[in-house]
Amino acid sequence: MAEHTVITPLPGTFYRKASPESANFVEVGEQVSADTVIGLIEVMKQFSELTAGTAGRLSAFLVEDGDPVEPGQVVAKLDDE
């Protein structure tokens, strides 16, 4: 079983949902495709979608909703299951 990482290309704040009232984009254990949005990165009130980048099962988030992130930081892990 191969493990893949989702890395943010941007600095900013990571959000798992589109708004405080919304459900999370995805939950740990869900199957995702390469273009599935797993979160948003907010930089100066601009929001950029962060996609899984590869198909697989979301096995873990390594940052929490609202955490600051830096370019190159691993945000989540996927496996081939």
C-alpha cells in the first residue's frame, strides 16, 4: 500500500470547510479523486482550493481547521486502499 501526501503550495490559513456553518469538504476515511477539494488556503482574504492531487483514501489530516501553514508543508495523507 503506497502512501501519498498533500502539500500546500501557499502560505496562509488552512480551512477544512467553505464557511463556519458548512460541513467539512471531506472526512478521514473517505475515498477521493485527484481533483477532490480537501480544504482551502486563505491568504489575505483570498481563498485557494487545495485538492488531493491523487486518487486514494484520506488517511489523516496533519493540520487542524484554522491552522497556519507554510509552502511545502504536508497537510494530509492518502493511501491506495
